[in-house]
Amino acid sequence: MNIPAINRAQFLGLVAAASVAGTTTAAATPARKLELRGTAYDTGTGYLGDDSRALWRTSIMRGEIHAIRHRLHANWVSIYGSDVHRLIDTATAALEEGLTVSIQPRSFDEPQADEQELLRKVAVEAERLRRRYDREVILAIGCEFMLFTPGIVPGATFDERVAYLTKGGFDMTELQRKFRAFTARMVKVARSNFKGRITYGAASDLEQVDWSLFDIVGLDYYSYHRNRADHTKELAPFRRWRKPILILEFGCCTFTGAAELGGMGWDIVDYSSGVPVIPPQYTRDEQEQADHLVNMLEVFTAEGFLGASNYTFISPDAPHRPHDRPHDEDIAAYSLCKVFRYDDADPASRYRWLPKKSFDAVSRYYRNCDSLGR
């Protein structure tokens, strides 16, 4: 996708300038416990007509879910995607492995009515799983509606909406009104079909969510601060709802400087020639990714949050090409695993994966939490 570059920090500036900040209260002393230690898992998301998991086999999925439980030592998996059957099949496999699951239907540039229907179908199936298994099932009603969903921010596509926000000069109050109205409709659909806890994957630096509608405050948090105290300050407003806080997404790509770019790290890819190219100024750096993920896990643990899930476990649509650096798409991937396709030119090819340094670092962190009884 050729999408205009905008650092998520710019969104924070726009929100601060265009809307009234929420009231904050003093934070309670954190419990210093990260109860849910997870990773995000994509079951296939339709971006601009493409499927991010062009190859989908139940056997592959089950092997990856097994690795999440027994090699990554996670106790939660945040499952997202656009296909109901894949979502539920993956959640079933995860529950059978003893994992807590959150299920998030994720639409991209789809009409609001279609998003509501997708959520209804997922909520019905998630309720069946919740009743069947002795593990918690959490329903996330969606993700970053202001960016992903038409009819809130002007623009028919994701890139048009980002461009609109980048230009400034908009009525943020009106945008937030439309956002909250759609979110309330989605909550109604969820509550009508699902009796467990619900949350939402909010763009933490853009969307002003009415968290009174939810059981859990859910955040996609990609901010970068050199001083951990600045994370505490930025996250403090979410404590005023006095509800558990769950980080549904955080992380960075696999190059030097990726941590600072945060949620826009993928945008380094040059698509102008029709073939994805990584510009020469970006150097592959697995250690930066590993260090950033552990640092953020320590931040979320110190904050006493309910849980955190890095984005993402695996990205088969961004293969690693170690001997072809300009086309090593894994450099711009957030995944813990690097993927090697058997047929490099075929997105639907079978593949194998190896853990990156970030996988090993997160695995050690989670394993240490288990040994400490946390």
C-alpha cells in the first residue's frame, strides 16, 4: 500500500489541539502483575482486497498456536481477522491448548452495516465457545474504527482517511461524535449476542472512547518514549475509568530506528515500482525489536495492567529474504517470527518459520513470569 507517511505521534498532536482532553485522576498503586501475557495472531485480514494469510491450513494454524503456548510461553492469544470460520477455529485450537483468548473481527474499508453483521456472527460463535470451555473468552468488537471504517473520517479508503487527518483543519468534535455513535451500535450488537467481557482495540492516541460501555479498556499502544515516566503520564488518563487495561497491540518492526516509528514502521516500504522495496537507509536490526518489546512489557507490568499482546506472532505476507536485502520484507514486519517461503514469488506458498531475537526475548520474559508465579 502506498500510504502517506505519518508518525502516530502526529495523531496525538492533532487530538490534543482539536479536542478537549479527558479528566484524569490519581493512579492507584499498580499491582505489578501482568496476568495475561500474549501475542496477536492474524487469521487473515482483507487489506485492499488482499488476504494477509493467502495460505490457510488448519494444520499450520494449530502448529503455530501450539508454539505460542509451549515455545513462547504465552497464556493468552489475541486473535484477529476477517473470516468468521478462521477466527473461531483458531480460538477453539487456542482454548484446547489452555490459552485465554480474545477474538476480534477486523474489517478494512467495509461498509458499517457489513462490519456490524460480521461482529454479530462472531459474537454468536464466541458465546458458544465461552459456554463450552473453562477458559475466558473476551470479545473485542473491532479495531481503530476512525482509521479502518468508512463513514466516520472522510475518505473511502484507509489512505484517504489518513491523508485527511494529516492535513488538519477538521472538526475533531464532529469526528469523535460519529465515532462514538458507531461504537455504541457495535457494543449493542456485541452485548445482544455475547455475555462475556468485551473490549475494543482503540487507537490510543486518536480515539476518545466511552469506556463506560466496555468491561475492559483495550489499547493499541505504539508510543515511543526514552523515559518510562512519560509512558506513565501518557497512559494515566485511561485509569480514570477504573477498569482493567489490556494492551491489544504494541511493538515495532525489525530495523534500526523502528521503535521510534512505532505504529508506522511498516510505511518505510517503497511500492512505487510495483514491487516492495526496502530503501537502503534502513538496516535490519532484530536486537532493537527484541529490546523494545521487553522494555514495553516491563512498562505494562509496572503499570499493573491486566495484560499485553505484542503485534504480531507471524506475518507470512512479509517474507524474510536474507540474501536479497532490498526485498527483505521482514525488515518492515512486526512479527516475532521470520518466514521463508518455499516458492518465494507465491504468497500462497508453503513456508517455514524461525524465531527472531524478539521471539526469544519475549519467551524468556514470559517464562520468568511463570517461574515467579506472576
